[in-house]
Amino acid sequence: MKTSWSRRHFLKATAGTGAGMALRGAGTAALVSATGFPQVALGAESPAVLGGKPVRTAPFSRWPVMDATDEQGWMEALKSGRWFRGSGDRVNRFEEAYAQLTGSKYCVATANGTSALFAAIGGLDVGPGDEVILPPYTFVATLNVILLQYALPVFVDSDPETFQIDARRVEASMTDRTALILPVHLGGSSADLDALLEIARRRKVRLVEDACQAHLAEWRGKKVGTWGDAGCFSFQASKNLNCGEGGAVLTQDPEIAERCHAFHNNGRGRGIGGFDASLSGCRGANLRLTEFQGALLMTQMARVEAQSRTREANAAYLTRVLSEIPGIRPARMYAGCTRNAYHLYMFRYDPAAFAGLSRAAFLKALSAEGIPGSTGYAPLNKEAFIEATLKSRAYRKIYPPEVLASWAERNQCPANDQLCREAVWFTQTMFLGTRDDMDQIAAAIRKIQTHAAKIAAA
Ligand SMILES: Cc1ncc(COP(=O)(O)O)c(C=O)c1O
């Protein structure tokens, strides 16, 4: 296969970038773009989906990451016989350490991210009759915690450039019933906190950050999750900080911290050792983290900064490479987002730049090349169970008929509908490896683009 660059020239040009290695491994003919990124040459080897050799056969980095320190911490918790947070001090220690890591004044650990949101919303006493602003591009838990409190979810359309809630549209969706703005820092990037906090302050409503995907992400140099009245995190197995299931609420307000703590502990007080039987005067549930999870979080947390830096470097590189590929538009970050956790690497796919190849066929071809991707979320605001819930006896008792009748009319998010048709995600674990991994992702996409017409016709 002849290109305008010899193989030797290519390897020299890409020395130190890992690209030479990647493409040697891939067995593809290659050239280098004007800005120095490796490309697969036109007419290169047949795509794997049509029987060619895949760009990549090795798996991406293993997840979860663990070593003897995790085993030791876990075994110590086991042997202590103190397995719940009332008897041990591992959860307390984790709360202190996570508050320190995030620069937060207070941290309340919870059983999972859903519980963190539930405790925050419960602690802030958002409930029946209140409207809560949320994005339609999020995991269902963001919605469920609103419905669990019998509040009314009000979806505000997405900004397709960033995949985040479109802060410019928030105010138009507010009414005098709005009690809370619940933005999500989707994918580990940040929602536009400047704009959202300004609206929340001016309109005197609460703001809770759903930072379940955004560990160590920053807005203007300060950790997300520490800006609003509360910030909620998930430590579920797929998350950048993981103990199987776990969560936390951060807050800077001692009263909110106490209310969230009581809410997560069946309305009971802290007492000696972080647990007692006296009632605090609020309702609640048992949303407590166990000592095993506290132990695992302590050892896992030792790696989170280094892992984040690796993801950031790889993702930033991949964005530079992918921005050269027509039809691939990586999610943009707002200027205030000074650190992205890259829980997800998100981009929009345009079939027009791939000879009309559908997103599903693109993903199938990508998977055949050894690069797993997914389509991400469906429009949450269109889930049938929401309308069914709003028609339930409880909702009909709480909300006047005209409020419920106008909900469907207000529930229009066309930009998000389009985003859900175009989105492609890679998971955070794909960014824990080397730059070669990034070059292989880009090589696979270019290969598919080169042969898109043939793949589409097959
Ligand atoms: C944006 C968002 N919110 C909330 C949650 C709920 O967290 P958990 O699964 O730990 O309950 C998740 C988890 O995937 C999430 O991604």
C-alpha cells in the first residue's frame, strides 16, 4: 500500500506519541495529518465488520483497579466485627477524607448516589407541591428522587454542544412553585454553574448538584458538588471512585449537613460514635453506607487523583485527534469547567459525513474493530412511566388539574431529542491506558469513515 509517507517516515514522525506502536499493532497503512496526528490511509485494510483485521484486539484497562491494600482494608473491616457505621469508624473517616479531597466543609456518606440525592432533597424539605428543574439527559435516578418526594419534575432542554442542561432556558421554565434546580454534571464535565447559581440566588430557590458522575471535576478551580446547597456523588461500580455501591452528599452548610445526616439515618441523631437512637425531629430512611464500603473507598481513593489525570490527558488528546475527523463532534466544555472527570467521553456522530452510515451500524463497525461504544441515554422526559405517575392518585391529590394538564405541553425538549439520536459514548475505563489506545480509537473511526459506503451497502 503506497502513501505519500513512507513507513519509516511515519514512524519517525510519530515517535514518542505511541501512534507508531498503535498502528503497527493494528497492521494498517498510515499517514500523518497536517497537525501531526496519525491517520489510516484511504484504501487501507478492509473493515473488521466486513471480515478485515480489527484495529484492536487487546481489551481496554481492567476495572475495578485493586491490589493488596484493598484486600487488607477489607479484611480489617471484616475482622473488626464492626460492620455498620454505628459501630465502626471507617465511614466517619471516609467522610472526613472525602470532604478534605473535595475541599468541602461537610460530607455525609450514603448507601449509593440515589440515596445521596434522596437525602439531599429530603433534607432540604423539597416535596409535594414543589417543582424541580432537571435535565432530560441524565440517569433515571435524578428523576426518581423527585418523584419519590412527590415533587413535580420540570425538564429543561439540553445544550447539544456540551450535553449539559441548557442554563439559558432554565428561567423560562420556572414558576412560583419552583423550589429546586437540580443540574447534573453529565459525563464528568460541568453544567454552567455560573448561570445556574445566579438564577438560583436571584429567584431564591435551592440548587443541588447531581455530581454522581463528576468526581474531582472542577468549576473555576473548585470542585463541583461544593457550589450548590448540596452536591451528590455516586460510588457505584462503574464510577470513577467505586466501592460497588456507595454515595455521598457534600454541603457547606452545617444545618443542611445535620438534616441530611438525620434523613439518611431514619431521622435519628448522631450521638456517640456517629450513631444514636434519639430522634432528630425529621423523617428519614436507612440510607447508610457500611463499614466495608467505607474501608474500600479509603483504599480506592488513594488512586483517584492519578487515575483522573490519566483520563484527562488521554481524553484531551483524543479530542484533538477526533476534531480532525468530519462528522465527529466531541462534547464541548463550558469555559468555567477547569477540570473534567471524563466519566464518559461523549461525542455527536453525523451519518452524513459517513456516507449515510447509521449510528447503530457505525457502533457495530466500531465494536468489530475492538472499540466498544454506546448510544447513551434515551430522552428521559419521554419515559411513559412519568405520565403514569402524574396520573396516580397521590399526584392528582397534590396538584391542581391544570398544573398536571399543562405538564405535557411544557415537557418539550427538541434539542435533547436530537442529541439522543446523535450521541456516542465511550466509558471512563477506556481512558486509563496509554495514548496508543487513543490512537487506535481514532484509527478505527477513520477506517470506518473511509469504508463507510461499503459498510452501509453491506
Ligand atoms: C447522573 C446520575 N445520578 C444519579 C445516579 C445514581 O447513583 P447510584 O447508582 O449510585 O444510585 C447515577 C448513577 O449512575 C448517575 O449517573
